[in-house]
Amino acid sequence: MRERTRKSTVDEKDIKLLELLKKNSRLSYDKIAKQLGISKAAVKKRLTKLIEGGVIKRFTIEYEIESKMKALVLVKVMPGHDVPSVASAIVKNEMVDSVFEVAGEYDIVVLASTPDVASINQLIDSMRRVQGVASTNTLVVLRSW
């Protein structure tokens, strides 16, 4: 099975490589090579291809600090406004972890981390000032797995 992306062809080994890195991005080339049944050099070559081809867009970490609160903010965009433009403005806020364009009642879902409830309010207020935002609905995360 091969999947064609914008810039790169992704095969089954590439998908397995991506799945391994998604579970543990700190795996060594040696461990990845053993699990995929390929050489260390082949792992490096595949990773380079995935990065240069735009399949791997960025490397990041997830971390948790006890005082951090997480919230999901659902955003409706006003008719006639460009969703990517609104999302680009929202993602600039330092409390925003991720922004997703979605299908359904809302147009954008924002994952944010804040130190306290007051900061969530500040985030929501700043998002509502973004041109094109019609409304927001906020869900505070109680637990995650």
C-alpha cells in the first residue's frame, strides 16, 4: 500500500516508522531499525525523506506542569470569513497548543494550556477579538489519558 502526499510517497514501512515515533519519539535509530527490519541507514534515509517531503511537519514534546489547566475552545467563524486566516490569528497566542479546522457545528477547535481560570478567560477574550470569530464555547479538561 502506498499513499501519495503533496510532496512524498509514503509506504507501509514509513507508516510503521511514523507510528513508532508517535508512540515514543525518543526511540533510537537502532531500535527503530530492529522493529522495522531495516538498517539504521535506511531509517535515517526514510526520516529525511519524510521531513523533506513535508510528511513530518514538526518535532514537539508534550509536557505537563501541575499548575497547568487545559481547555478546548470551540470556535464558530462568521460566514464570509476565511477559516485558515482566523486559525492563523488564534495560533499566535502563547497559551494555544494546537488549532484544528473541523467539520460540524464549529469550524475550529483550539487546545490550550493556561496556568489558571483567569488566564482561560483572557484567552477566550483575545480569541473573541479576532476578526471573523462569531462565537466560542469552552470546555475545561478535567482529566486526560
